[in-house]
Amino acid sequence: MLSVEIGGLKLKNPVMVASGTFGYGEEFHGSIYDIAKLGAVVTKGISLEVRHGNPMPRVAETASGMLNSIGLANVGAETFVREKVPFLAEAGATVVANILGRSEEEYAQVARILEPCADVHAVEINISCPNVKSGGVQFGTDPALAAAVTRAVRKEFGRTLIVKLSPQCSDIPAMAVALEQAGADALSLINSIPAMAIDAKSRRPILANVTGGLSGPAIKPIALRMVYEASRAVDIPVIGIGGIMDATDAIEFILAGAVAVQVGTANFVRPGAAVEIIEGIELYCRENGVSSIRDLAGALEKGG
């Protein structure tokens, strides 16, 4: 009933945990729940070299959401393969490695390191990164740049390739089509939205980096619209992300056209949220006579 397939990658259910909200799974496994219950674990963004991230404070609560400016801190690709993947494999997790870079070459190098590791079942490309060779413009705002990165990673990584779209893209359908044509097996969207928070007493930004990424329920209506648009522009699967706090939220994304979802901010609010959402989706399907998630995907009725 709950199993789905994304670019050849078979998931036992459509619920994944979003990159940057679950670490490498170590803090959750056992103490919170068995992470093998998840459709997939999407890891922290992995770069070519180790990154220490931005200075503190780098997380702030906002109305209906949170801001983060972690700065893509991670252990680097080689350490990830050597020290983090074995734990995930032993735990029985389906592993999706989120990857990032400052140039096409860096993305390709990370993919090249991950390719021999069979326990990395898929790659998710974070295209919300600045291209240092193009004056800092984000890959995710330019379909040509995003497609070039996708093609570069596709040459190095033969298994399932997902591209995570930036909400700053002005034309989501055009971006989706460009990435499908470049070789993406699936799309995930949306990434967090650039935003900021200010402390009126100190007259200073709350985050040390001034701005960060807004996530949580506040961005859900925006994410739903973009998932709806992307899913109708391409034939490849779409994975919905943005403010999914319970099973009803997840069902809404699936009705909008997503085949699977990623749970992010909810992991901080309720660490067991992802498993609760899996159970809630199953209950919805049983109560509504839904035999397959595929039958539900995109089954949105026209508004009245």
C-alpha cells in the first residue's frame, strides 16, 4: 500500500527525513525509533571537504517556523563514506546523500567519491548553492547552470539522482523541465526560503550570519504551489518538502502531485514525527480505500 518507487529506488513508504534536520541519523536511531522504518534518510549536505559552518547563533524560532543558518557544516565526502555510511547501512536505512559544491567540478567530485559506495542508494543535489565561478549566482536560480550541474553529477553517479529545487527560482516548471532533460530521476522541493529575524531590544539580527533559511508551516502554502506546478510539468517523480508537520500535511502534498514527502522542521518539534506521519498516511489510505500512494498522487479535485 505505502511503497513507492523513485527513479528505480524502491521505498517501503513515502516518508523521508529532510537534509539538515536529521544529522546522519545517529541521534535518532534507537533512542527515538528504528530509522529503518523510514522511507529514506536524507543526510546532511555533503561537500568535498569538511565544513565547520557559520558562527553561533545560527538557529532561531519564528512564527510558524524556524530560521537556520548552519552554513552546511559537514564532515566531508570521504569521512562520510568511511565513518557515517557504515552506521546507516547497519541500521538498515535507505540512504540518500544530499550533496553540494561551489562549482560543477566540486559536485562531480563528491558524486565520484560516493559512486563506489553501494550503501548510498541515491544522491540529492542541493542546487541552492552559490556558483563561485559565476559571481555567486545560485545554481538553483538559473536553469542552464542547474542542468549543467545535473549532467556533471549524472556522469559520475549511476544510481537514483534527485535534484532539490530552490524556491528562489522564478519559473519552477521551466526549471523542472530543464532538470528532467539533463538526466534527473526525480525532483524534491522546496528548499528553505531566505529570511531574517531581528531582536528589537539589541537592534541586532538574531542570527550571526544575519539571514538564514525559513522552514516550517509558514512556507507550506508556497511549497504546495510549487510542487503542484512542478509535478504537472514533468514525467519524473516529485518529492514534496515544506512545513509537513503531520499526516494531513503529507497527504496534501501527495494530492498536489508529490509521490513522496520529506519531513524537516517537525523533527525538531517532535522527534518521532516522521513515524507518526507514516502511520497517519496508512490510516488515511485504509479509511479512504486507497490501495496505492501512486493512485493518490496528483488526485487533486478542481476547486469550487
